[in-house]
Amino acid sequence: MRMKAYDFAADPAPSMGATPGGAQDIQYFRDRAKAGEVPHPNTFTPEGLFSEHDLPLAAGRTCDQLLCTVGEATGAVLLAQPDVQYLAQLGFSSGLDPRTFKRAPLNLVAVIDKSGSMSGQPLDLVRESLYRVLDQLGPDDQLSIVLYGDRAHVHLSPTSARDKRAIAAQIAGIESAGSTAMEEGLRVGYELAQRSSKGFKGTTRVMLFTDERPNVGATDKQSFMGMARDASHGGIGLTTVGVGVQFGAELATAISSVRGGNLFFFPDAARMSKVFREDFDTMVTELAYDLKLEVKPAAGLKIAGVYGIPGKAIEWAPGGAIRLSVETIFLSRKKGAIFVGFGPADRNLPTPKQVADRPLGQISLAYTEVAAGKPRSSAVDLVYKPGASASVGLVRGARLVDQATTLARAAALHHEKNDQEGAYQLVHALASLYRQDRDPDLAEERTLVFALERTLAKLSGHAGEPAPASPSVDRVSGLPTVPAPSRASVVSNGPRNNLLDRIDSP
């Protein structure tokens, strides 16, 4: 990639977005909730939830770089974290012009799990995924395929995407057999990627397709993460694609949180086709490496939570600040975000009253631009905006942070404490808020939360209770009553863990 190949959008033309690496969705969590389960909290990440949504902030200037950042803050009430009174957003975007953007030529190595558990729908979905990938490849791209079961082997040597008929025939010939030697499959895939990258003018990426945890060879996440990390420093990234109900989300999320990594889960062909059609070019385009952030709260405030960081690279710094890092920022069609929660530094003193356009804190950041290998740094003020004047991304993001923290707490109460009543009360309160929310971008979240509410109602003995009444409708205008802007916090019956503690704990 060379920067001169890119055109930057001129004001008032729209620009593109950017998002941290790691999990790019929570589709596995959604799929299990739809099936009537309460998914384990380890299968859910805030960054995955945020990456599914467009979270734009009002920018003070036109973005004219590969990666641009902006900050904003507002008041907040979180059901599972009542100590958070303000929420700040660090927003990511890119100045690339979406009308002229064209990714760099791609040398793609697909590593396919063909083990016995993939037989039927999972492998059918992988083959269909490969066909959709093939649709997105151009004449300057090339594709190779590695299969692994008991052993791993090269099924298709690097082949120009100009010969799509021959590639399609090889995809059709993939059959299921054997156990799950994922480590060997990745090793063979990375070796092929390294050989085929020599002389290739573009980017090289491994794309791993699997439905479950490995059961042959080294199965600990450090082994896989070591390979992924070593390859990433050689310019080879990893996209993990999960399929099937046995998908090992925890391991895959860990692998995909390293430099150059991202993760997608496809519960069905419709979701897969949509993502590859709309986002393939951006999911293989890295903008920045080694983003280092330091967040400093304003006087009288403390940091009470941080949401949307892939991995666990976070530590306390002097003065109540935090330092954290994000290994990769990817190009996206959506504006991405990291959120920080603030509360009063001293509970015995009144919370400092915030004034519009005054910062609640500041974020200093430094990163390496992928295209030129150039270091960049800047500082972003987290300027306070009252709810009525807050950007749409922050308003939407506040609801998503509330959802992320509530579902994490409720799932933990269900699985770890066997506290079905506490889990139900939290999700029921969240569902009540979503019944008043009219943001069309959050329709899928309403479906998810309502499904979990029904499941937990059965488990906690609330299934026979009448459904909440629909909002009252004016007889003349036919419009529902406008919901009140404020709400009381709901306290769970179970013990709470500070999110920073959850991130730091192994």
C-alpha cells in the first residue's frame, strides 16, 4: 500500500470510518440467544457490538488523514454500573474518499477446517463463503487454499483470481473428514503466505474458517497467538471466520486481538453474503498499528470503566489516568469508537457540575500509520455536551455501552452465580428502555434483548407475567407519547465487578 494511491474526501464529501481490530460482531452471541440460550459472557465483547454500528461524532474539521480521531462526552446512567455518571467517546474515522477508495491487491490464503464436525451446514457455509470471497477478488488478486483435518495440506496453490473457474472447481471439491488440527493448519497456511508474498505487490492475509475449538496438536491460545503475532510483524494479518454452533469464540477472539487480526461470525448464508459484499475490502485493509492511548480525567473525576478495547492491554497510570493499547485499526464503512466511563473521584463530595464545551478529560494517542510506516501523535479533548446537543454516535453509543455492561453482568449472574432473578431484573430493565427507543439502527439490539428477556423470564419464574403495555397513543395525532429523557438506575441483586477489574483479570 502506498499513500499516493488513496484519495481523501474533500469537505463536504463523506469520509470513511475506522474501527479497532479483534471481534467485529456479536453474531455468535445473537445466534445462541435466538436459540433460547443465555450465552456465556466470554462469547461477547463490547468492541464486537460497537463495530456493528455507525457511531459518528460531530468533527470540528475535515478528516484529511488515513486515521482521524475526535472526542466527546455526555451524561450517562448505566444499569449495571451506577457509579458511572458521564460517558466519553473516542471516535475513529478515515479521510479516504468512499467514492474512489480501492484496496491494495490481495494475496489471500484461506485456511479451512474440514474436520468431521464441519460436515453438512458448516462446510456448506464455508464453501459459499469462499464463492463470495471469489466474487470480491479482482484481476490483481490471488487465492490459495489450505485444508486441515487430522493433517494439513495445500489444496489450491496460489492462483490468480483471473482464473475464477478453476478456483471455483477447487472450492467445490472440499469435503469433510478428520479431527481438528488447527495449529498445523495455521502453520501450513502461514508458511504458504510467507512464500507467496515474496514478489507480490500488495498485501498478504490469512483467512481462517472454523466451527469449533481445536482438538489435535497444541490447543492453548498462546500457541496460536504466537504464530499470529510473529506473522503480523512480517506483514501478514489474520481474519478469523467462525461458523457453526460449536464455534470456539473465546480462543478465536484472543487470536484475533493480536496485531493485524479481526474476527467475524456467520450464523447463516444471508449474513455472510451481506458482510462479504459490503465489507470485504475494508476487513482486509489495515490503517494503523500499535495505537497507544493515555486517558487523563479532569479534576474531581475518576475513570470508572473502559469499553471496546480488544484484548487486555490496559494499566493504571499516575494521577488516576489509564494507559491502554490497540494493536490494529482497520478501515471501515462505519465510524468506530472506544468509550470511557467517568464518576466522582470522591463519593463523599458532590459530583463536579459539567459545563458545555468543557472537557471531562483528555486522551493523548500515538500510532504507526501502516501505509507509510510513519509515526503520528495527537491529543483529543473529551468535550462535554448536554444530552440534547450530543452527537448521534455518542447517544447511540451510550445505549450500546449500557447494553454491553448489562448483558455481561446478567450472563455472569446466570452462569457463575446461578442468580436467575438478578439476571432477569437487569435484562428486563434494559428491555424496558429499548421499548422506548426509536433508533432504527438499534433494531437488531431490541430483538436480542427481548429474546434474552423471554429466556430469563422462564428461568426466573416471571414467564406468566403480562407483557409491558405499549406506549400510549394520542387519539388525535396517532403518535405515541414522547419518552421521558431521564431514568432511574437499576441495581442488581448480585455482586458487581468493576469493568476495569474484569479486563485486568486473567
